[in-house]
Amino acid sequence: MGDCVFCKIVEGGIPSEILYSDDRVIAFRDIEPQAPVHFLVVPRRHVESAFHLREGDGELLARMFDAAQKVCAELGVERSGVRILTNVGPDAGQVVMHFHLHVLGGRTMGWPPG
């Protein structure tokens, strides 16, 4: 998608701190971190939101969670715990209309979130 910032990161057009990359997904640090560890996992293929995933996307989701686990292990937060979430639509806080997982860790998380 021409104006999608995450598509541009995937294509290498916007610099980012890449933490993981394979043929289906990429993980990079969030530019406005909300925790000591805060990174995003996005599919290389443009998918607007979690509500735009289809029946055949199970492997893609598995890859995204596998990437999250690998990065968490590398960053030392796999055992202490992380919060993984996605926002769908503007009212939920989705700013970039490209499906992504937020992975937050390195501190105790409260509930409900702020």
C-alpha cells in the first residue's frame, strides 16, 4: 500500500530498529514506547487489521507469535511476562491501518490498562 508507513518499513524505505525478520513477518521497536520493552510484529503482506484476517491466515498468526516469542527471549522478558495486544479501528487506538501486534514488557502491567 503506497502510503502505509509499515509497508514502507517492511520495504526498507523508512529506517527502523529491526529485531526480527523472515519471509512472512518483521518485528521492530516502537518509536513511542509505552514500556521498557515495546516492539511491533507486522506481516510483510498488507492486512488492514485483525478483522481483515481470513481463514487461511492461521500460519501467518503463528509466525507472528513465534517472532514475538523469539524477540522476547532475546530481550530477556520471555520469562517475566509480556502483554501482547492489537488495536482494531480508530476508537481502539489503531493509528496505522496495517495489522500489528504490540509486545510490551520489562515492567509490571496493570489492569485495566490506562
